[in-house]
Amino acid sequence: MISVRLPDGSIRQFEQAVTVADVAASIGAGLARAALAGRVDGVLVDTSYLISKDVDLGIVTDKDQDGLEVIRHSTAHLLAYAVKTLYPEAQVTIGPVIENGFYYDFAYKRPFTPEDLQAIEQKMQQLAKQDVPVTQRVVSRDEAVAFFAGLGEKYKAELIEAIPSADDIKLYTEGEFTDLCRGPHVPSTGKLKHFKLMKVAGAYWRGDSNNEMLQRIYGTAWAKKEDLDAYLFRLEEAEKRDHRRLAKQMDLFHLQDEAPGMVFWHPKGWSLWQNVEQYMRKRLSAAGYKEIRTPQIMDRTLWEQSGHWQNYRENMFTTDSEKRDYAIKPMNCPGHVQVFNQGLRSYRDLPLRYAEFGACHRNEPSGSLHGIMRVRGFVQDDAHIFCMESQVIEEARAFNLLAMSVYKDFGFTDVAIKLSLRPPKRAGSDEVWDKAEEGLREALRACDLEWEELPGEGAFYGPKIEYHIKDAIGRSWQCGTLQLDFVLPERLKAEFVAEDNSRQRPVMLHRAIVGSLERFLGILIEQHAGSFPFWLAPVQAMVLNITDRQGEYATEVAHRLQEQGFSVDTDLRNEKITYKIREHSMQRVPYLLVVGDKEMEAGVVAVRNRKGEDLGQLSIDELVNRFKTDIADRS
RNA sequence: GCCCAUGUAGCUCAGCGGUAGAGCACUCCCUUGGUAAGGGAGAGGUCACGAGUUCAAUUCUCGUCAUGGGCUCCA
């Protein structure tokens, strides 16, 4: 007898070994139809899995998160099946599940066109409708290699060869198509209903840019039609928030061919920028940072000394003059060490915190540029803390508090922490790296934070803590960073006089909170979909007159608000009030102040907020109070 | 840097082997209208750049640049 315990605790007994599908059928016909896979003692298996001993069993359906994964994974296989049917010469490689869907990489003699994509999707639909059974068999590794090599599938054979020869390998077959896979898969293609192919893109074989480029087809798949529709709708909504699109609509900035990756800021965009920069400046100043300014261009020898020339030469903009080579600074840190090195420092001066909103330039590969999210010319809220080792943890703790508080002010509350550890290409001894990595772990523990560790992702001079913030539509952005560096102070010969009168190296903490201002503004634009909170809005209020008669009064109202430090414009054009309201509503101005004869006589304004609500008539003083409250609330 | 797609008026986009079109925006005129588009007229383009094919190229081909989507990279 075999006992199968179900998630509700009930136990079913069977005379002999049964499959997951059999158990589902014994419970009900509906469940048998819905079964996509099984969970046997916590392990996902196919519905054809034979249960031959007592187990805990859950039937996985599309209501299950695991069920959705199975659907996506099986849809990737269906994609490969369709491609092999239409283009038998195409070679299959890998097809994993990703967020919201899946992809599959193929090698083919010519690129897939958008028309091919349509044909492939149609073929997938057709194969799904035919409800082709998906069967599984286990073979030895050598058999599997021979099988795929025989088919001329060299990528697949290469993948399998990497598996230990003693291991068994699962092959899944649907119709004419057989693929290597650890599974599980849906029992037949008819379970796959709600999918869509999204795009074709190039992708390197095994993710290595030295390898040939394959063609990746991305797709999305869902359990229900409503889920698919909702996902496509979300994509459309995200597109409406696109910072490039909003920047055009709201006249914030532009990019042009002559300056790839470098931003032309328009008045309103720059106003937004200044709101962020001035805010950061205040926060840094209050936290004991001193702002400095260092040169844009410095001699090659300095960059050789710092190690940047050796590590990043091809990504640095350089220039020369009178037989000297120069580099345009890609980072502020070497400059900051030069300031530190002026004069003799005492341990009493430490920690010394230098901040700079310095414009840096990095010659990023052309293909990686992206709006203002990835640029070649950028400014960070950059600072370097020179301190003693004994001060690192306290500095890290203070930085963490500051960073979290800044994120909160900008409306970001979901922040994930990651710790990037030593990369293969690095400066400094292993001993120093051990010390630096452990130092940051200790700092994180002191902040009572949870973090994820990323081996190999650190900077060449030191490990780093990264702050990833999640935006309004669930995307994650790395903004803040705290990097512990024993290497640059050594290379650039920073030193201070210790208590015992010896000369010692300071430790350097590289840190930023919002990171690249360009990118952070892009994030803010998308986070708020252009409807910036009052304290950040480039134009906080517009005064609109109803007829020419109130033009002078409208100007006076604007002046009085401007005197109080608010960014207020007037729209005195000869247009109907409905027209002006529409236009400035679309510009997402927080407050529209309408003045007609009534308001002019009473010395007030009629206030309309961005939601379209009528806030009634307010005096200028009342309005100023309201504005001040909004600023204090950061709403 | 690599793969694919795209580049037409300020913006969004049609179009096409015979040297260009719409809507919005802009300018002028009429209209002075009370909470999301009043009416009329006008101006505006070396069709990204360079070369080739052709009697003729914005249109076809190739190259360059840029942008977009990915991959790689991101001190």
C-alpha cells in the first residue's frame, strides 16, 4: 500500500504505484484537467511521475506560482518546437523562465524578422490547439550527447557534455521536437493558451561577448487571458511614463546626435535638477560634509597612479596639449585625494568628508546608452570620507541613516541592500580585500540590515554596498553606494599623523546616495509620471487670467508668490480659460490659480489642484501657507 | 562594442522610383470667453549624412552617424 498525503492533511491509499495524474484523477475530473505538475515531498515533478512510496503530494495547477513557472517554461519549449517546425535548420540552445515570461536562444543562418515572429506565434498557437502530449524519458549523459550530436544540435551537445557523465538526463518530447530539460513540463501543449511573442534580440552564446551571437526570442505567458491583458496594459502604462517621452512633453531636456550620451537641460528640467541638487547639498552639509571642486581634466600620470588608466583606458575621454596626455575625469576620487594631500593631516582632522557635484565623463559603449538613464556625461552626489579604520563602522552607520532618510524624502521606501565582493581584475592584496569585505559586513550588521552578497561584482579598488530602490511600477534601480577603499589612499599616497606621531594611511569611503543625478531625475520622472511632488515641481503654480482685464493683477499675484520663493508663472494669453486649464493640466502643474473679475476685486485667487479639485478662493497668505505645508510634507 | 529595427515639418505620424502630406504646435486676424481643446487664414521640410544603381532616388543598394529594443559592459 502506498499512502499519499495531500496538502489538506487527508491521506489517500493506493494498491500500487500511481502517477501524479492518477492521484489527481482520483480526486476529481476537474483537478485532473487542471493538473500541470506535482509537488512530491516539496520537489516539482511531471504529472507522469510515478509515486512508488509514501509521499506528501500537492497537485500544481495554474493557480499556483509554480504552475505559472511551469507554463512559462513549457511555452519556451513550445516556441522552440514551433521554430524547429518552421525552420528545421535552426539550432536550439537554452530557454529559461524570466520575470513575466521566458525566452529561447536560437542559432540560425539568417536573422528572424518581425514577420517570422508572427509566423512562429501562429505555429505555436496551432501546436497548442493540437494538444500534443509532452512525454519525458531519462537517458544517460553519453546517450544524450550522441542523440543531440546526431541531430546536428551542437550547442545542446556542448551543454550536455558539461554535465558529469554519471548523471542521468531528462529528455522531453513533444511531437517531432525533443529537448534536454530538468522539467517539469505541462502534460500536453493544450495547457498553453495565453502567450505572446514580444521581440527578437541578439544575445551572446553563454553570455560571453567573445562568443557568437545567437537570436533570442522573448515571450510572455500567463495562466489566464486577463493576466496577459493586464500585463500588456502595464507595459503600455510604463511607456506613458517613459522619461524620454515626458521630457519632450514637459520640455525638460533633450539629447541630440552631436553629443551622444550627454544631456541638454532646458529651464524646467534644470529647475528640477537644482531642486534635487540643492536638497542634497543641504543634507550633506548638515551631515558634516564639506563641498569642494576639482579639475575636469588632469594629467595622464595621475590616472596611471590611481590605476584608472590601466583598468579603464578605453572608457576614458582623453586629450593632449603641448606633448602632455590628459584624461577628462571619469571619477572625482583621485581629485579628492589631491585636496586631502595638501598640507599635513592630523588624526584629529578625521573623518574628513569631501563632497563634490562634479561632472564626470565616461566613454560608455555606444550600445549601452539609454535616454538619461545611462549617459556619458553625468554628475553624482559624490563624496569621499577619509577616516581611520576604527571610524569606518560609525561612518557607514551614519551614511546608511542619511541615505535611507533621503530615499524616504523622495518617496522611495522599498530599498534593497547588496554587497559586491572582490572582482577578478583588482588592485590590492587578498589580505586587504579580506579586511575591506569583512569591514563592510560588520558595518551592515551594525546598521541592522539584511543584504545579499554578489561575488565578483566589486570595484577594482574595493568592495561596495549598493542601495537598490524600487520605483512605483516595481522596477529596481541601483542608486546609492558605499565603497570601502584601502587601495587608492595607498596608490595616491594619502597619509595623516597618528596619535603616536607615526604616519598612517587613511581609509577612503566612496559614497553616493542618489548616484548619477541624470539617472535619478529619469527615475523621478518615471516614478511620478511627470506629476512631481510640490517641493520638486519645476513650475509649482500657474496664474491664469480669464480676460485681459485681470492681466496686471495676475502678474502681481505671481510676483508676490515668487517673492516668497515659489516657482510661479503666468499664462496671460488670449485663450479661453478651459484651454489654458487643459494645457497646464497636461503639464502637471500642481496648482492652477484662476483670476477673474471676482478674484481681482476680492484680492484672492481661485485655486484648482492637479487632481482637478476646486479648492475655492484663497488669499495670497492662505495660499503661501498651503504651499509651505506641501513643502514640509514633501507631498 | 555586438545583433535587430528605426530616422519624413517643432511634436506625433502617413506616404512614395517622377523632387512631399495630416493632426497638434507656431504666426496673424476675429473672438474677452469662469475650470480639460472657440473660429478663420498663413508660414514651415536638402525626407539623418555620404556614396552607388537609374533618364530620374525621400523611396532601391551599400556605408556612416544617431536613436530604440536586447546582449556584453557599467570604476
